Amino acid sequence: MRFLAAIYNGYDFSFDLTELRTLDTGLANACLDYLNYDRLSKREVHHHLAGGDQELQHWIRDYGVEPRLTLNDEHAKAFAMLMEQTRREPNELLREAIDLLLESYHRRTSAPKP
């Protein structure tokens, strides 16, 4: 389901293609077949369902597929303040973790939304 959610909205739902290796052959092939079909852009993934967009969103919720973490400007400011505070932190791992969070946030917010 995460694969379909990512095709539906890759910005909010991610699917690492290396995860295809962990699927059984039939399911992995089905995912690749659907990806090839979707590449033709004849029809969006949610148009294949009788209930359309709402039905797919219902399935995504039912299967527990979580969207990516998104932060607003207030969160970004709080993280920036935290980063300044942690510069004095002796724990290098903690400093690195906060830097990675901020970097990830800036990458996502500066990337164009599809």
C-alpha cells in the first residue's frame, strides 16, 4: 500500500524502491508493472478505484501508511533555536542529529511540490 500511496502523492508518502527487493517476486513484479503503466500517465492511480481519491485516502489511513513529517515555519524556528543551543552541547551525536533534521526540513521545503 505504501507503494501506491507514493505513486498517488510522492511528496507526502515515500517509498524506497530498494524495498522492492524484500517483496515476493509476484508482488514486486506487480509494482513494477503498475509503475510502467503509471509512466504512461493515462490515468491517475486513484481513478482506478470506484470511490476515486477519497477511497484511496481511506485505504491509506486503514493500512496505517503515515505521511512524511512536515514542519511549519514555527517548527523550523524552534529547531533553529535548538540548534544554536546544542552548539554548546558536548554530545556530538545529538548535534549531528539536529543538524540532519534541519537539513532534511530545508531540502523538503525548498523542493518544488509536484
